[in-house]
Amino acid sequence: MRKVPPELCARCKGYKLLCGARKCPILERIRIFYSWEAREPAGPSPPTALVGERGYPKVPVSLGIAPDSDPKLHDSPKEWVERGLTLEEVARLRMEVFNPFKRVDVRRPSELLKGDLLWGAVSERPVSAEAKVSGRPRPPELDGLLAPIGPSAKAEEIKVVENPKVDPLLERRSEERVKAEEAVKELFSAGRDVYLLQRAFSLGMFGKSKRLVPTRWAITAVDTIVAKALKADLLRAKWTHSIRAGSYEHFSNSYKVLLLPGPPSVEMVEIWEPGSLWTPKEVVIYNREGPTARSKAEDYEDGGFHALKVGVLKALSEANVSATALVIRRIKPGYYMPLGVWQVREGAYKAALSALRGPKYSLKEALEDMPDAAWARFRTLRQRRLGDYT
């Protein structure tokens, strides 16, 4: 096999397959295998659902079935962070979820109404589900975008066996022929969780011409829509009157955020340290996006950046203050297994909150308090004079 440059691996993160391989050899090497032999699995769904890409336009759609004890915890990124779970604990929770799947034509999302699969997947509380599967379960899967995926198997039947509790506003919007972007914006503005919106978007609940969307695509699509909405609101907010800096670390990922007076733009330097997941040497990735709704990320396909951007902008929106955000994400060797971009979204959010709640700085003081050679890579700092921030 030809040698693949580490820079390519760090940008690909296993889900773009930029090296041309059918499967990422790094992820294949580190998968955790979890045995689930049941032919008729039954139990609660957190709920969690996945729409795959293989075989498009007929794609696999699964409704995850978890152990009975605290099922909701198996698909609850915010709670994982609040509880301070370790990388191994999150991976184990995800590997315990069994994913029976059926193939569905993306042009016919109404097929998911059979067995209440659709409503069960977006229920506000766990729902009991059962499935009849055939064949040997497939091993767990990992990539750089999704949370770890537990074992899966083709199902002859999947059905929800108790009444789901569905958000009334979500249900109404799913029945209307409105643009998917408008539905997502309205629901997010009304306080609905971004993870619920990603699931609903993936299951084809929004749009004038409703279609299933592979979950990987749906995550980035919803992050992009939400970020545009947040920036539009922040353009009307007052600029922060001072420089603020904060940090946060979890799962061997550290986040440093510097907030400067200015419009709501986000600039990122991502550093994969030697010996971390994708590379034996240091790799640095840069990305940024301007403040307007029409602004595009320099690397638009970087799902991690879109998640990071939403985390930062959400924190600014909650404080009703506009700022130009500079973010350093460092990935350390302890991050030996990808958990998905949810941890980037939550880590950047926590770091931005830390900055907003922290003391006021001059630029010199902020950089001294959070020393890092990576600050020199930010265009915003190179383009302005030090005296602009004193």
C-alpha cells in the first residue's frame, strides 16, 4: 500500500477516504468489537437513529436499541460532557447500542412511518423497540464525524412497541411543505436541541420535497444552517468592549478561545500533536469563516470546523454579544479513538463560555495568560497592530 501523507489523514479523519482506500486502515485497526448475538433484539431506544450512505439511493436506516439501564445516556452528548465521562466510557456506551437496519429509498421517507420508526426516532423520551434480524451482526464502526456506532445487522422488521412522545412544533413542521433551512432555523430559535434537529433532518422530516439524508451529511448541513442563523442575529448585537480569553479540555482535546471586538467571525487553528490519532508528526490545519450569512468556510468540507463554529457562536448568542473568535484546538496523543464532531461542538462551546465569563485582558495579557505558539498563525492578529487591542 502506498504511503499516505499525515496531512491528508488529519484532513480526512477517516470519513472522506481521500487516500482512495475503501475503508480507513487506521480506524479498522482500532475498532472495539462488541458481541451481540440476539436474533430478535428488543429494548429501549435512547432514541437514536442513523441513515447510512452505502447503496445510495437505497440506504440503510437504523433505530438503535440500548440496554435497559439508563437508555437515554447512550445518545446524550451534552450529558456525557456534564458527567465528565472518559473517552473509553463514551465509546463503551455507544458500542452497547445495537443497530438493526432496513434499506429505504431516500425518495420515500414515508416508509419510515411503518412500525412507528420515524416517530420513535425523534421521541422526547426513550421508546421500547424490537427487531427481527438475519445474518451475523456487523462489527462496530468509527469515523471522525459520527459518534462511535455499535454493531449492526440487517432487519426483516423494526417496530416501536410503545407510543412515542413527539415535540408538537417538530411534528407540525414535518407535515408542512416549507424549506428545510427555514424549519431548522425556526426550531433552533425556539430552543430545540441541535442533535434532535440533525436526527430529524437526516430522517427526511423537513423540506418541500422530503428526502432521507445520510447522517454524516445531515450533521454538517444542520451545523451550517444553525451557524448562519446565529451570525444573522449576532450582526445586530453590540460588539464586546473588551478582549476575553478562556479554555476547556476534554477527551485529550484542548480548546483555547480568544474573543476580540468585532463582527461574529470564527478563525481556527487545529493542531494534531505527534502521536495523536491520525499522524506520527505534528499537523496544523487552518480554517476560517467570515461574519455574513453568505460567508463560506475556506475548507467547506471540514465538518469539525462547522461544529466548532456552532459551539462558539451559540455561546456568543446566549450572551447577546458579538465578537471575532480565534480558536486553537489541540489534539493530544490520548485521543486515540475518534468520538465524532459532537465533542468539538461541546468543547468549543465550553471554552467560549469560559472566555465570556473570564476577566478582561489587553491582547498582550491574554496571550501571556494562554501561551501558545499557534497564535502567530492567525491572520486577524497578523493583520492588525498590537496597539489596536491595548
